[in-house]
Amino acid sequence: MQIFAKEPVNPWLSLLQQHRIIAVIRADNIVTAREMALAAAAGGIKLIEIAWNTDRAESLIPKLQQELPDCKIGTGTVLDLDSAEKAIACGCSFLFTPHINPDLIAKGVENNIPVIAGALTPTEIIAAWQAGAAAVKVFPIKVVGGIDYLKCLQPILRDIPLIPTGGITIQNADQFLAAGAIAVGISSHLFSPEAIAEDDWTTIIARSRALIQKVQPFQDQ
């Protein structure tokens, strides 16, 4: 019996393989969140996650979809079915959750929206995948060993697309990809608090470009 049975190629996995980076944005101010997204996109990042608990995320996401037609705008920190339904209704391209909620995953499948469920242990990761998750977010990977933990998972979970978050930096993003991650999610190490506080979007653009250059060898592999 093959417990990991899944179609080998689909548009979502192709996007992940093409771009490899997901910029994760969470902000208390909708203006700041928008500027963060615009800066990441200007630096070449095409997959952008706006946390659902960001200020007025429900109105920001469709606005960004219009302003950044070459990007895919999704959301994260989706905790319940009601939030998932609202996120899908406002045009999200993908949903990240910090946990496994089979009903929420099913809602994504029903609407052809990838749901990336959060998990940490092998048992949780397999449960998320078997529930229909489009990929599995391994979070927070830093506290359980980072790259070494991902390397330990790969021999037994190599058929499950894993997206580590929590501790990803510009310096180590390529190492996570080399260890088997299909993509990585990055937040504070891209959007440095100092640059955000000073509205220094030029620095954010430069950091985004540096990150894209770092992972370029893994794109389209």
C-alpha cells in the first residue's frame, strides 16, 4: 500500500518548484503590509503570503492581486473554516494553516485552492498529507533542529512536499532547499524590523533580490 499516493505534478507544486520562496507578511497596519508586499515583489519574489491576522487582510489581498498581477497572493494563519471561506471569497491563491484541520483542507480542495497545513512531527506531517493538504508547512523548524531535522525527515517523507518556516534566513534558504524542501517561507529575516520601522523599502527590495539570487540554482529543478 502506498500511503503517499498523489498525482506527481500539479500547478501548485510547479509554482513552488519554479519560485521556491514565499514571503510571509504580518503587520498591524495595512499601509505597512502593502509596502512590504510591493517591496518583496519589486525584488523578484512571486509568492506572497499575507497573514490573515494582518490589519484588513480581507481587503488588502484582492488589492494586491490587482497591483501585482505577476504574483500569487495567498494568506496564512488561517485557523478555522469561517476564515478559510472568507479568504477564498476574497481571492486568495493559497492558504497556509498552522495546524491540521481536515474540514478546512477539504474546503480548499472543493474550491481548487491549495491548503498547506502546518505540522511538525512525522505523524503530523503524514496526517496532513493524507487529509489532502497540497503541501505541508513544517513549523517551527528552527526549534527542532532546522536543516538537520529536515534531513532526518527526508528518507521517510521524501514523497511529501515540505515547506519549512520559522528560522529561514537569506543565508540558509538554499541549504533548506538542498536538504529537500520544495520551498521555504521567510518573514522577519527578509522584512527586518529596523527597515520596516524606518520605511526603508530599498533595503527590503535589495534583500529580496539577494534571496532570489541565493536560491536561483534550485528554481525550475
